[in-house]
Amino acid sequence: MTTINTCGLLDYSPLIPAIKAMYSTPKGEVLEIIMDNAAAFHDLKTYLAEQKVGFREIYQGEQMTIQFSV
């Protein structure tokens, strides 16, 4: 499993490292993206749903995690 933690990013959108990881993670591997930006998390979920990629959501306080196979 590859984990990308975007919590605390203020200089740019947390979607940038998330999307970069999606394209650099080997096919078949599980990718876990941890965010604390609700708008970016919603946008990532929408994108994955549009691409028909199944995913798992995990909520812990203000931290949101999404897991899916690449």
C-alpha cells in the first residue's frame, strides 16, 4: 500500500500530490490518500466515481482517508 498524506498543505491544492500518486503508483497496488481539506476530498471522490473506481472512505476527526486500487 502506498500512502500519501496531504494534511496541512497550504501552498497548493492537496489534489496535486494525490493525482500525481495515482499515476506513479504501480497498477494493482492500493493507494491511500489522507486529507484534511473537505472540498478536495469531495472532488477526489467525485473524480473516482466518474472514473468508476471503487473506493473506501475513512473518517477520523478532521482527517479523511480514501483507499482504492490503482
